[in-house]
Amino acid sequence: MDYEKIKKITHNFFYDSKVLKIDLVDSGLINKTYIIQHSIDGIKSKFILQCLSNIFESHEIVNMNHKLITDHISKNINKKIHSFDSQRWEVPSLIRCRANNLFTFPYCSEFWRAMLYIDDTFSVKTLEDKKMAYQTGLGLAKFHISCSNVDSSKLEISIKNFHNTKYYIDQYMINLKDYNFLKLDYKVNKRVQNLIFSLSNHLLYANSILRSLEEKSIDRTVIHGDPKLSNFLFDINSKHVVSLIDLDTVSSGYLLVDLADCIRSICNLAGGDPENIENVFFDVNSCKYFLKGYFSILNQNGNYYFEYIPEFIYLIIIELTIRFLNDFLQSNTYFKIKYQTQNLYRAEVQYRLLSSFVAQIPLLSNLLHEIGIFSNQTFVSNVQKIV
């Protein structure tokens, strides 16, 4: 960590700031994020300092979308538009840079921004109990309700083809065709080939599901885009969710994408980088309490097709599996890594989660039935024939 560089950047956002402590946040796979404790005129406080990744279409678009959403939610909170506004609910608003009056400060070919730090909160990488699963579902529903009256036409695309599963599959197939597997170490190559073989039938079925979903008139609305568990902030005392952070992927899309991605994240109790892959499984019980939390307040008006939750979970796990595998084959240019084969391992973890999920789809179908959602029984029976 380059402390002097971070101090210099901080001083451009806050002229009279004295940096007291710098903590790296290592939960994100894209941006570099730090919690800065500083003092201005003897008053101590914290803020978030972040170096934006170059994966985005433009840093201006990212910040514009971010500000649109946080301004809108803040306005709703102030006017108590929603019934839950009396409860604690906060947003990670951007801080203008004093040096240029913008939300981004360029430094050494990098782009930095600052955000409000939300006090008395904590985040986790894996669920601690069923209450946390319920609160995560409730928190995602609050975010969706808060953004439901945003003019989504004002949101611009920050990452091309984000959550376009068909695009990822097509890119994966092209990559496999052109890749020189002989350059891989024998053991690594064997791992890659095993994963490629295991995925093959799933990809054929995924494409057929995608074609079928294209025929549905699923309503689009504002979604978070990356509602993994570590992006939820919990109140340190009540353990209630008080914020959903990391708004760089906010876009117009299907609620089912957010639901599926969040369920994928919380139901892997071993985490995305477990010490032992044998510990990876899809925890249906966590899914049960998440769904109870989510549907406890969500206004279900609209054609959101919640009966396709199982299909979307299936697709999102496949999508992330091939994204990790693709990134490994393309020299790890997208997701941050600590060792060379980490993205390959992440892909193997997601595939193991996929296999566990498929085995438990009938249980998930029953859970949905209990809350009045009737899943597609053809999918439930067909997908289990693949494994």
C-alpha cells in the first residue's frame, strides 16, 4: 500500500485533512477500496476512498448513475415516501473533490473518488444465521422499492453486456476454440479440461432457457447488478440491513437477476474463495429465510415472473462460472487475484455450487410454493437429468 500516494489524493478531496489511519477493504474483486480515518480541525471522521477499475465504459457514467440513485433514495428518505423510511436506511453518497469540484480525481493514470462512510455498520462475506438471511432479503427489497420510481432511461450503461449470459457463453466458446491449452501446466490443464467437460451440457441447456425467456414480457426496472452479501451493510447493534453499497453496476434490468445473484452469494456458506472446496454447497435454508425477508414487503405489481427464480439462479451461477474461467484463460484481466490460478479455482467453486443447487431445486420449488410462487416443473425435472 502506497500511504504517501493515498495521503496526497486525500488532501485533494479535503484540503485540511490529516490522515490518521488507512485500511484496505479486500472484499471487492474489481475496484481498490480504502477506509480513511482522518481529522479536520480536530474532528475525527471516516470516508471511503476508491480507485476505479478500467473495466467501465467511463468513470463519468459510473459516477452519474451512482449520484442519480443515491440522490433519489435520499430524497425518498427525507420525504418519508416509503413505510420503511422511519427505519435506518442510508446511502453511500459521493463527495466532491475540492481540487476540481468533480466526483473523480485523476492521479497517475488512475481515477479516484470519495464516498460517505456509513457509521456503526459491518459487512460479512458469509451468513452468520437465518436472521441475517432474512435481513438480506428485506434489504434487497427495500433497495428495489426505493428505486422503483427512478426514471431508468436516465441510467447509462457502465459495463457493456453486463449480465448478458448469452454474450458470456458466446465469448467463452470463441475463447475455447482459439486457446492454446498446451501452454498450461499438466495439472492445471487437467483441471480446466474437467471443468470444460462438466459445463458442456449445462451450456446447451442454458441457451435453450435463454431462448425461452426471450419470449416472455418480463418488466424491466432499476436493479443493483451486484447484490452479493458483502455489499450489504448491517447495523452494528440491531443487525438490520441499513444500506446496499457498491452502486457501480446499477442499471435497468430484471429483478430476477438481482434475486438470483444475491441468492447465489448468500447460499454458498463457504464463500467464493474457500480454503476447502469440499465445504461448498447450496444452503436451501438460507434461501428460505432470504425469500421470506424479500417478499415480506415487496409490492409484486408488475410482470416480474418470480416463478422463474430457479432458472435465473441456475443461469447466474453458470454465468459466473464461465466468467471466472474465461478470465483465467485470458490472463486474469478482469477480476483481482492473489495467485495465478485463483480465477480457475473460483470457477470450480461456482461449478460445485451449481451441482449442489441442481440437486436441491425440488426443495427450492417447494419453498416458492409455500409463499405462493409456482415454479416451472418442466425445468425442475429436466435440469436434474444433466448432472
